[in-house]
Amino acid sequence: MIPNFFGSDFGDEIDRYVVLTDKNNNEFKIRVEKINESIILTKGLTALQDFYDISLGAWFTLVFMGLGRF
């Protein structure tokens, strides 16, 4: 889940999908659910977890680049 303040500021720039790009230009297309001003990353997130072998308790930082790209 992305914090509500982000959704209130930039929610209109987020569509049904976002693209997460890492420093090596690997791209992950993630489905987004919007509930009120909350933005929740849903389908496709497991591909990111599998690629980086992420298990429970991991953190990652997203930087919004605009137009649904992080």
C-alpha cells in the first residue's frame, strides 16, 4: 500500500497499472487498486518478489517519476 498522502497528491496520475523500474532497467508492470485515496499494489508484485527473492519483512523505496512510473 502506498501512503494516502501520495494518493491525494498524485492519484490522478496513476492508472490501472504502474511500471516499477530498477537501477538495471528491469521493469515490472504492477496492477493498482484505488480505494478512496489509497493506492494498493496488487497483481504483478509477486514477480518483483520472485525476481529479488524477497520474503516477509522486506522494505523497498519507490521514487515517483510521473505518468505511472516508479
